[in-house]
Amino acid sequence: MRHHSPSTTNRQRAPSKRAVQTKTRIFDAAEQLFAERNFEGASLRDIAAKADVPVALVSFHGGSKNALFHAVVERRADALSKLRLKRLTDLKTSGKPVTARNILECTLLPHLEKVIEDGPQWLAYVRLIAMVSADPRWHDISKACFDPTAAHFIDELSKIYPETDKTAIATSYVFSVSAMLSLCTSTWRISALSNDTSKADLAGMSANLIDFCAAGMHSVLRPK
Amino acid sequence: MRHHSPSTTNRQRAPSKRAVQTKTRIFDAAEQLFAERNFEGASLRDIAAKADVPVALVSFHGGSKNALFHAVVERRADALSKLRLKRLTDLKTSGKPVTARNILECTLLPHLEKVIEDGPQWLAYVRLIAMVSADPRWHDISKACFDPTAAHFIDELSKIYPETDKTAIATSYVFSVSAMLSLCTSTWRISALSNDTSKADLAGMSANLIDFCAAGMHSVLRPK
DNA sequence: GTCTATATGTAGATAGAC
DNA sequence: GTCTATCTACATATAGAC
């Protein structure tokens, strides 16, 4: 059973407030530990300890370890897709020209803004996505959670560059997303390589990200 | 003890040919399994089975699991750095203009060419590096194995863009490396998103990679 | 919904024969 | 250098009291 829900299939009552809080604490702890230590590196005991609940409660709210992992990834995927697609709709109804740069902003900025606003949970989620994307064992989650929206954005790009083949478009889309993820997972490296001891300025760097990807994409996609 | 070597600290004889082959089989198996399943996901028993040796031999040649992991990452890091730096030296003595694009080729192409020539082992190594770069637990390996060479390339870029601050240079360097890694770890995704059922053409895609990164870098680094 | 207790498997590491 | 056998610890999962 891939999707676990507590108790039986037909739930009788809405869960109590306390139960919801407990479940949230468990999912938040799982999100952080999976992101830090990968799937096998984070034990259910570690997760329970971080959430300050007994181990059995983790299984109760999350089901098997595998189901818990899936649920944790899926938890924010929906919200993220909605934010991206809404931004795209807003762009198209705004009357502004629909350029590759504007589309990139719709794809890349929502997650970055969540990291900047909400702090550690969404940063952990970036790490988790980076992990899921790179690990062949989780390709099915990746496909289910992110490919539909990605396909939508790639279609938009095809309209702007109708002569360009889809593989080139998909390639530069993947480059852009990976650059966004690395901006969050590798700030430590950027600081080390630039001898910059000050706290990383994500907001400032996201301007660089958009410049980099927009120029890169334009170079790859424009008719030669 | 971080670095393990078989037998005592003062080795008496060179290892036999068979012993070297055994050790290579173990390291190759470890490289593939660590790349596929991460550190905790690959057990010493799995590695031993893949290398077709008894478990105790893995400990004998690799030391503790942690030491084995370090050794597997370090094994190819040296060769890779040498290839990159040699290519840079060749460029500078060739009389050709030293551009950001040329420097990027020195950084990104050696590993890609190894993947194309040598096949699965170097592809596994790409995955391993992607994993090590993203996982906070392995930052020290990353720093030791790759930062010195990275710093060298960033210095070269500073010479071309003397007005640009180092953080911007380091940022676009990190974007470029992550795009290279994602080209190898996410071919499956590129194929899925472009409905391209044919076998991935890494060589063709690396032209796109260089175009993307060179244009992106130029856009971020040129004086405004 | 929450928690204690436990069943069952498999992990990393090493001792010691060859 | 190689291999068998085993020690000890910790993993996931669940049964059953509250």
C-alpha cells in the first residue's frame, strides 16, 4: 500500500488538533533528517527522537518508512506546483511579454522565496528534492510530483522557440532547475570558494541565478 | 584513522597482482553501490556480493566503511584534477585567447569525456560526486578533493573579469559544475520531458552544456 | 491516538584458521 | 591475503495495554 492514512480507510472523525500537530512534528522531523542523511541514514528512531514522540507514533502517522518518505516529498509538491502555475497564469494575464526569462522566474523563484521567508523547513525540502532528483531509486516520485508541471513550462518555452527541438529545451530546463537547487545546497561552497565569510545572501544570489539561466537558455534555444 | 592501508603501517612487499585486482573489484563495486544507494543504503555485504568476495575482504582492503567511502571518492579525484589542470596549461600555452568559455571547457569536459569513453565506472563516479556535493555530511571530502582545483579556475576567471566580485564568479562556477553533474544524473529526466525515446546523446548534449554555461557566465560576470 | 514491549532481521566489525 | 564464524548493536515493524 503506497499511501498510508491512519486508522482504517473510512475515517470516522476529523483528527484532533493535537493529532495534527503531532503528525506535523513527525513530518517536519522526517523532512529534515531525510534531507540531511538520506533515506537509510535517517532511522525511524532518529525521527521519533527529533519529533519528541515514541517510535510507534511515527509508524502510526507515516505508515512504513517508504510510505513516510513518499508522503514527506508529496506534502509540499502540490503547494509548490500551484505557486508556479499561478505565477505563470498571472504573467500571461498581465499583458507583459512572455519571455524565457519570465518563464524561468515562474519556475525558479517560488521555491527560493519560500526558503527565504519560511526558513529551515523549505530549505530542507530543497535538499530533499535535490536528493530525490539525483537518486535513481526515487525517479518515480520525481516523475509523479514534478514532471507534469515541468512539461507545462517546457510547452510554454516551445511556443517562444518553435524552431528549437524539445530535447534542447528540456536540457536547458534541467540545467536551470539544478542550478537553483545547487544555489541552496551549495552556499557553503560558494562562500568557501570566494573567501566570503559573511552570511549568504540568497536574495542577491537569486538575481544572479536568473541572469545565468536566462542567458544560458537563450544561447541554447535561439535559432542558429 | 582516516586513511586505511592493508596490513601494518610499514608494508614489507608490494601487493600481488591478484590482490590489486581484488582491491580494484571491491572499489569498483563500492563506487557503483554508493552512487546508486548512498552511504547507508549500500551495505558492506552488498558490496562484497557485487565484487564476488567474502565480506571480510572488503574490510581488509577498505578499512572501516567510512574509510572505504573516503578512499573511493579520493581514488579518481587526483586523476580528474590533473586532467583539468593539464587542459588549462595546454590552453594557456596554445596562444589561443583565454576566454570564460575556454576555461569552462577545461573544467567541465574532462569528466564528461571519461564518462563517454570509459562508461559505467566514471558515470557512477559522477553520481557519487553529485551526492557528495549535496550532502552536508561529506563537505570535508568535497573541500579536500575539489576545492583547490576549483579555486585555481576561479582565479583564472578573475583575471578575465577583474572588476567582478569573487562571489559572483564562484556562484556561476558552482552553477556550471552542477549543470554538468545534472547532465549525467538526469538524462532520464531530459528524455522523459522531451518524449525522446532514443538513447541519450551525451556528446551532443555537452555542446549545449558549454553554450549554456558560457552564456550564463558571461551574463553574470560582465561589468554592468 | 498514544505508548511499552518485543519479535525478527540485518548491519558493521573482527578473531582466528588457513 | 583470504575466508568462516560470530559478537554486538541497532534497524523496522507490530501486538496489545491504556
